[in-house]
Amino acid sequence: MSAPTPLHTLWLSEAIRLREEQAGPLEDLEANRRARQHGGDLAARIEHRALILADRDGQREALRHWLQGARLAILLLAVLAVFSGAGLAFAALGDGQQPVNVFWALGSLLGLNIILLLSWLLGLVAAGGHGAVLGRLWLWLSEKLARDAQAVHLAPALVLLLQRRRLNRWALGTLVHGLWLLALLSALAVLLLLLATRRYGFVWETTILGADTFISLTQTLGALPALLGFSVPDIDMIRASGDQATNVEGARQAWAGWLVGVLLVYGIGPRLLLAAFCQWRWRLGRARLTLDTTLPGYSQLRERLMPSSERLGVRDEAPDALPQVTTAPASEPSDGAVLVGLELDGQHPWPPTLASGIQDAGVLDSRESRQRLLEQMTRFPPARLVIACDPRRSPDRGSLGLIAELARCATVTRVWLLPAPPGQVLDPQRLGDWRTSLAALGLAIDESTPLYWLETGDE
């Protein structure tokens, strides 16, 4: 999986925090140890811990699914915007059988857009939440399309993360203005298509207003489009259109150019500028986004990530499957060879005779001995590691989890299944369970004596 972006790292950290607030602390001994080894300040260690836990528990994969769902949700909203824009153009011009009332057409094209645009500007000044409905719709669609149970904390985590820096207004602003821009561009394309393939006559009608009012309004709205080269009907054309739809070709073209210019200048232009502005503010704020380590969920981790000691114990439910063993890049060069026994009884003489250069790590039979060895191997990872196990015991979750942790601290690891003591016979079914479990971890199994390989690295 590719390296996460800084935003995704903060997002996953917030999701892990929410998960622990709701479900209780996770089993994080290995994650804490690797985060301490990673170094940095508290925020860097919290983020590194969150990435480890997210990889282990599937939340990072859930984030990938969520992002795929978010892109699909935006695509669906974009398709809806395109069809809505086309509908605005058809509603504005009609089928060409009746004259087009220019101000009804203008209202159909820009009325709702201008109302919502003013609403967004007022909400921006008043720190309101315009666009929240569309934002909630997008988040809901994204979560539904992700179809991943581990994604349940991702949407709330994103909302909380952005709200602290008020970035939600710029993210939603980019979405809202982008969709409106797409709708208006669709309306413009359909409008041009209809004007190019049908003959429309244009009129204006009123009962209580005079012709001078429409003349003034038409020329005022057409002033900016005229600077861009769009035609504006002259006074005689405007007065003539108040009586009936004129058949003069120049008048029809002037009204069509005026309508297109007004749509472009007062509809598409503001949405384009605001979408670019929101995108700029979003990028600027995202670059400055940091982790708030004063939150209770983060401040409680200081004791575990910054000092030299931590509490031990399993505090989370058993995972559905043990993680695949992958060796992370070590901060120190890998060197040497280590032999360690795992919960061996007195029937197995220990340690065996070892060549010089092989370190005997003893028998791990307590939490303190396990943690001490893991801390040492994290700082000084061995090149070769052999873990001796008694196959008369069942391969339980705790033993396999410890084997996986030890293996991640070494370059190459083998598991030595010890022979049965004299007079005893190994249970074939239990031995098969060991082989199956270790194969699932991706570890090599050695039922002979791997001490020569441990000494030389040769087969």
C-alpha cells in the first residue's frame, strides 16, 4: 500500500482516537513500542502509532474504500448537476413554439443559483453552515458506497478534524461551487445548442411596470457582458420586443447574445471564482493542519509514548486473523543471531550448546522478559532469529502474536519446533496446527536443528 498523505495520517489518527473513546483502549503494546522507536515529538509518535493500528485492524484499507466511495458519490452528484443544468436550459427556452419571455428565462437560469449564492456568502460572513445538507449527503453516500464496516469512524473523524480549523467551509465550498459550476456549464451548452438549432422569438411583458424600467434593467445587466463582446439589444429593439416577438434576425441574435452573456458573467463567472478561492483556502489550510495533542484521547498517550516504560496486557478483543509478518526497516543495521525459547518446561534442557556469536535470549516465560527482549530487539534488530517452541503445547493466539512481534524485529526468522522429550510422542494433529498457524504468518519452520543456519546463515 502506498504511503499515506499527511491529511490521511491525521485522519486515521482521529479515527483511532474516536474508536478508542467509544470502544475502549486497544491492544497497542507493539504499536507503542514501534512509535517510541520511530522517535519525534508526541504528535509524530501518535501518528505513527495510528498508522500501525490502522494497518493491523483494517482501517487503512477501509479508508481506501471510503475514498473510492467518496469519488463515486461526487461522480453521481456531478451527473445530477449536469442533468439539472440541462433541465434549466430547456425550462428557460421551451420548445420554440411560443415566444421566450427574456426575464422569465433569465430567472429560470439564474434565480435559484443567485439565491443560494447569496445564502452561501451570508453564511460565510456569519460563520454558518451553508452547504451542510449537501455535505451530509456526500458523506452519507461515501459511507454507503464504501461498504466497509471498519469505515464507521472515518466520516465523523473527518468532520471533527476539519471543524477545528474551520476547513469544512472551504471543503464544502469547493464542492458546492464546483457542482453549481458544472450545472451552469451544462445549462450554457444546452442553451447554445437550442439557440443554434431552433428559432426563438424574445419578448418581455408587464402590467404595472413601464418600458423604461425594462430598458434600464436590460442595459444594466448587459453592460459587463458587452465588455466581453456580447451583444446587447438597443433601445428600439427592447421597445419593439415589449409588443410582440420580433422576426428581425438581428433582434433575435442580440437577445440570444444578451442571454448567453448574462448567464456567463453573472452565473458561471462568480461560481468559477468562488470555487477557485475555496480550493486555494482549502489547500492553504490543509498544509497547516496539525494534530491537537491537547485532546483527552491524545494527551493520555503521552505516558505510553514518551516515557521509557509502559503497562503490559491485552485489552482488546481477539482479531479475526493474525497479521502477516513483515519486517519493517530498522533504525539500526541488522547484525548478529539470537536464539530464544518460548515457554519451555524443564523437560527441554536449555540452552543448547551455542557457537560464539549466537546470543542466548533465554526462555520467555513472563511479560517482563518478553517486553525486555522486544525493546532490545527493536533497538538492535538481529539479522537471524530462531524461536524455539514446544509443539506439545497448542498454538494459542498469545503465543502466535508474540512470535509475530519477535519476527517483525528481525531480518530473517525461523521457528524451531523442538522434538519430543525421550519416551514421548508428538501429537500429529497438534503438530499440524503449528504448521498451519506458522504458515499463515509466513514463517519458515524447522523441525531439525537450525543452529548451523543461525551461526552461518547457510542452509
